[in-house]
Amino acid sequence: MNDLDARAVPALSGALRRAAPALLGYAAVRALGLVALALWSGARGKDAYTLLTARWDALWYTRVAELGYGYEVRLPNGDVHSNLAFFPLLPWLERLVAAVSPLSYADGGFVVSVLSSLTAAWGIFAVADHVYGRRAGVCAVLLWAVLPVGIVQSMAYSESLFTALAAWSLYAVLTGRWVTAGALAALAGLTRPVGLAVVAAVWAAGITSFLRERASTRERASAREHTPARDSAASARERTSFARDRSAVQEDGARAGERAGASVIARRTQTPEGAPRATDTSGVRLRRVLGMFLAPLGAAGYVLWVGHRTGDGPLGYLDVQAGWRNGFDGGYAFARFVADKFTSFPSALAGLGLVIGVGLVVWLYVVCVRQRQPLPLLVYAGVVTALALCASSYFGSKPRLLLPAFPLLLPLALALARLRTPRSALVVGAVAAASAVYGAFWLNGSGPP
């Protein structure tokens, strides 16, 4: 083991210890959800494991893992459901698990989902801890766990895998690890179409960094022409200050402050996200460009491959999605669906619930903007939300499609972090119990999540 390895191991173990409360809390909530699902399914004569691994989209993923692409179903109304609509990273991992173990492809999907959900929880903690502190990080993870559709995190679906890649890519952007951010964004682009949100976040942060660096260079050049001696002294102080601040942050993998949101403004004043720093060398700029170059390769590569396979050119993937009646219409189809709910009294209650739910999502995003979340988080959450609400896809999947938009939970995490521990534990426990019951009821229903 060389010196770099020796330093990396304690850093990793320290980061894991810091995240331990969040990960243990997350595991407890998910275990509660699985127990509730097993009891509910057993009472209805169904198998809970089958619901998690061998129904709906999980079947499409395992078929890709076992037989590859090329399978499609033609419906009486003329729709064509092709497995080319499903991105390849999860099936690849299912195939890998099956190849190195006695597990089936469906078992592999469940294993990947469970491990990915824990990795996603750690990534969410890392992002929230970096921005708002450890307590807010723990609360953010627990809120993600107790979402009403949180049971999907334990299914052989791609949501957990995608959220893990997205969260760690965003964390890499926030901490200036551009190549890592780009590589993880590329993998996210091989997982779900919404991988474009991660690419957009990386590119937004990269472009902003270049623009701010350019503006700062001009300001320093202008100031140097007028007061060269004062500028030289100020630059020396800036380099010393940044070196001290950077070592303090990277030593723990997140900011050291414990009070949620207490010193965010001060920290941003010292080293704002994406702002040029005195240590921004040509090497840093090169890594930023490389990260931005890597980010879209996953999504672009798969979309172009589908277009080549179908013979429909670069837009062939859109035709595949159209066969599933998926597309982007600005929310028109979803609005009509909600409006139709108000045509009769019983369904009007469901329509009212949908309106309240959409209003809550939009309100949370507005709060994120007002709280001045870092630009990569705002771009990522905005794109995920827009694609989920404005797509003409199966409307019952809208809550699941919003699952990766974890930055929307940060305002609630801050509010929860301000409560005393017993009160916040009571709130999380009550919501976790309700979420477990709802998840069991939801998966035992007739429609796919």
C-alpha cells in the first residue's frame, strides 16, 4: 500500500462513520417497509418477493439481461412495446451478478437495487452534509426513505441505481472532482432517460465556472493595472486562505459545521460554488473540460445505438418511446388526466390530491431556489421534475419518476433538522409507518408503479 492508499482508507472510513446514522436510519425504514409488504402480501395470498423482482418493468429488465435486446410486444391498438426503451446499465449488472453467483437475473436485480439504494442514501447524505451540515444530511436521507413510493427503492427497478449515480455525480461537482462527476453522469445516462438531468447539472456548473473564472481574471487584471502592489498582497492572502479552507473541507469529505444551514452563506462567500479560485490552474480547467466531455457519452451513446439498430437515425429512440405512448408534451396530457378526475364526485377527491401534490412539488422547488441551493442541484432537480410532470407517460408512474429528485427534500430536511431529536424522531417514525403501509397497499394493487 502506497502513501496515497494509506490516506484514502482512513478518509473513506471516516466518511462512512460520519454517514453511519443516516445509513442505519435508512436501513431501518426500508426494513419496516419490506416487513409491511410481506405481511400485507401474505394476507392477500401473494408473494412479496415476486412483487419486488418479477412484475412490470422488472420483467423487462431481466429479459434484457437474459436474452438481450430485440423483444417487443404488439398490442391490438397498434402500440409496439419494445425493450429498447429500457436503458442497459441495470440489465448489465443483473447479468454480472448472475455470472459470478448462483443467483438468477431477477435476484441480481434485487441485489443491485438494495446495494444501490444504500449507495444512493450515502450520496444524498454527502450532498446535504456538504451544503447544510451533518444533521440536515441525516434528515434528508430519512425523508427520502419515508417517501410514500419509497418501496420502489427496494424493487428491481432502475430508480435506486440512477439516484446513486446522480447523487455522487452532484457531490463530485460540488467538490470540484470534474472527471469523477463526468464519468458518473455518463453511467447515469446509461441507466435512465432522465440521465440528461445529471448531464445538464455538470454542464451548467462547468460553464458557470468558466464564466466566473473569466470575469475574475478580467477584474484582477484591471485591479493590477491600478494597484499592483495591493493586488499582489491580496492574491497572496487569497491563496493562503483558500489552501486552508480547502484542506479543512476535503479532510472530512464535507463541511465541518454541525448546525444545519448556520454557516452556509459565510462558506459560500469564501468559496462560492463554481467560482474561480487562485488555485485554478490549467490542469483544473483541463479536468473540467474532460468531465463535461464525458458526461453526455452514456445517454448519447445508447440513443444513437438504438437509432442505428432500428434504422430510424438519431431520433429512433423517440419512436421507440412513442410506441409506449411516452413523449414530452409540456404537461398537456397530464393536465387533461387531472381535469378528467373532476367530472364526478368520487374521482374529484383523487383529482384534488393530484393538484395538491403537483403544487407541493412546485412549491418545494421554489423554496430551493429561494434558499439559494447550489446551481447543479437546482438544474438537476428542475430537469427531473420537468421531465416527470411534463411527459405524456403512464400517469400512475409520476410519483416514481420524481423519486430521484432528492434536492427537493432539502428544505424539509432543514426544517426537520431544527427540531429537537425526540420530536424529529417521532415525526420520522410516524411517517415511516404510514409509508410502509401505503407501499404495501400500492404494490398489491392491479396497476404497475
